[in-house]
Amino acid sequence: MGSQKRIAKELAELVESPPAGITVNLADEANLYEWKVLMDGPEGSPYHKGKFQIKLVLPTEYPFKPPTVSFATKIYHPNVTNDDKGSMCLGMLRPDEWKPSSKIGAVLEFARQLLSEPMPDDAIEGRIAEQYKNDRKHFDEVARDWTRKHAS
């Protein structure tokens, strides 16, 4: 039962005072373990003016196991799978790097930070990472285009 208490507390904190550019709600009022997060594309990034829906699923073993974070909105990004799953590759969410003291708010802030500063060396989409490193102008154009198409 401890995990439900902790999740409810973190949810209440995030609903009340969410990090900048982030809105948090339960995907379904009856399920504390699945959250619907809306994230604004950060200013100065090719995702600016986009609204991205993120699905955050908490394991019943939370906080001892990390949440799963995925983009429900298609996004052109080296750290997010370019498929229907939209899985996000975040170092801090790897089972071997996750710390029970980590908070969901920090995970979401880190995810938003990744929109401003992708980590091509920790990429899940190699082709996009290469483009980000070698042809930033074209990367920005495609990312902006996808944002207009999918995230408005």
C-alpha cells in the first residue's frame, strides 16, 4: 500500500504546482498508476508551440522500480522511438540507474529538458541522432515540421 500513498502524494503535488510547461492528470480516475501528461515544447527548441501528450505508467513496485515514459504524440527526436510506442530513452529510468528517491516531477522535468537538449550519444534512433549531430539545420526543420503536424 505504501506505493499508492507515495504516488497519490506525488500526483497531488504535481497537479497543484506542476513544473513549467507541464500539466499532469490521471488518464483514468480509477487508476492511480497511469498518468496523462501534457508537455509544451520548450522555447528555443524546434518543438516550441507544440503540445505533446505523454503517457506515464507506474509499476506497482514504484518507487523501487522506475515508471515508463512514452510519447503518445509523434515526435522527431533521437531519444524517442519513431514508432507507435514513442518510448523514451532516459538514463535515469533504466532499472540499474533508477533510485527510489527519484520523484516523478524530476523525471518529467528531465524529459522536457531533453526536448531542448537531445542526447544523441544515448540515442534510441541512430539515424536521427546522426542527423542531429551532422546536419542540425535539417534536423530542426524536420522536428518543427513534425511538431506542426502532430503536436498542435
